[in-house]
Amino acid sequence: MKDPYEALGLKRGATDKEIRSAYRKLAKAHHPDHNPGDKKAEEQFKAVGAAYAILGDKEKRARFDRGEIDAEGNERGPFGPGGFGGGAGFGNGQGFHGGPQGAQFSQEDLGAFFSDMFGGGGTGADFGPGGFGGQRRARRGADRSYTLQVSFEDSVLGTTTRVTLPEAGTVEVRIPAGIEDGQTLRLAGKGAPGMGENAPAGDALVTVTVQPSKLYTRDGRDLRATVPVDLRTAVLGGKLVVPTPKGQVTMKVPPHSDSGTVLRLGGRGVAAHGKHQAGNLYVTLQVRIGKVDPALEAFFETHGADADEKAEKV
């Protein structure tokens, strides 16, 4: 498999931000939905996803950089430098595969070697507990890491969306109400396929990115929003149409409401989920004059002059 850094067009030492940016750009460019019937784009999409599964996970990236796992996320063989792949080598002094620096082997490489060496010739050997000549153990597939962007409204109400994964195809992802930015969803069995008969597949780990809202801010399971109100409604009271994640509702504004007055809409915050009750939406009023009625302007001119006279007498 292609080196993950090369697959993403990056150099070792790239920042996490650079890795995420490169993955999103390439995954979008090669996505099957944008390239129907294009096998090359499909292969590139898979390669990009596999690369991000390694580099997008800090622990796996560190292990890959140290040479502990390969580009597929599999453990490297037990013999590194100084072992069978070191300077001593077999026969030609250049390592098991004839490489100038020696090679690190997977269990499959070692199993095949010892199977031939000892005349197994049948099922192949598993170089691990159990000795030589036994049937190769099944191995669970590697986990894969992905990112998924959702709207603010979907994050507070919950939703179900369909995504296409490189190794699992199109699957449904359920976004629970109240999910927060950076949380990870686990899709069991949607990662890399297992190795060996009846070996289970790995999981897909989907990290959710929540798009910020221009209207709402979140405070736990409550939401806050600032909504404009005209001068007449603020002074006399009346009805005000307020947007909520579930749609518009009409609320009552009490008389003499100034800018900064906070009103509560019960149950209009983050939707109920599991043991969590629905949150509230707190609306902060912002008085706006709007177009001034000439009669109102004349009223202020007249009464404003009277008020000034009274102030001077005092």
C-alpha cells in the first residue's frame, strides 16, 4: 500500500491541521459521487481514506512513524533491525528480501517462509503462539478513521445521514441529538476487512465536525439567540415570530421590554435524547427603531422640548 504521507501529498512532520485539510480536499475530489464509474478515482478515494485512517489517529501515526505498524495499520513482524532482517541476513548478507538495509516482516511473510522451510506446504504457518505448522490465525481488521461535517441544527436535533466509506460502501450514520463538535461515533464492522476465515472487520471511527451557527450559541443543552424587535412591540407588548431549530414559533413580548430583555422558550433547545430532557431556547431582545413614523417624530419633538424646559426649572 502507498505510503500514507505520499497518498495525501504531505511530508513527514505535517501538522494535524495540514493532514485534515489534505484529506478533506482529496476525499472530495475523488469521491465516487463526483466521479461515477471512474475506477481510478475510486481507488484514489480508497487510498486517501486508508492514509487518513493512519495519519488522522495520533496514536497510529506515532506508531507508523516509529515503524511499529505498516501503511495498512497492521503490526509489523517481530524481527526488525538486528533480527532476521538485520545486517547478518540469510545467505547474501542483505536481509530476507535482498534489501540493502534489511526488511521488517509481517506474520504472513514469516508464515509462508517457515511453511516452505519445514515442508508444511498446506495451510501455511502462523508465527506466533501455537508453534509452526498450525493453521494461520484469523486477525481482526484495522479500524479506520473518518470525519463527517454536520449542520448546527442537525447536531442539536439529531438526524440520519448516508455516507460512502472506502471499504464499507454506502452506510447510514445516526447522529444523536446533542452531539458536540469533535465527538466520535463508532460504526462496528465498517472498517478494514479481517484477515483469515471468519475474521471480523474493524470499525469505522467517525469524528463529527459541527458547523457553527450564525444565530444560535449553545450552553449545555440550552440555546441562546438574539432577536430584533420593533419599537412599538417593545413599548406596548405584542407577538414576535422567533426562529428555532425546529421552525418558527410565535412568542409573547411583555410591554416595556428593553434591549437585553431575555425570554424563555421551553423545550426549544437541544432535543431530548436518552435520559436527557429537551433544553430551552433563551431569546435576548434587541430593540430596533426601523422606519420612524412622522407622528412619533413630532411627538418626541414636542414632548422632548417640554421635558427640557422642566429640567431647566429644576
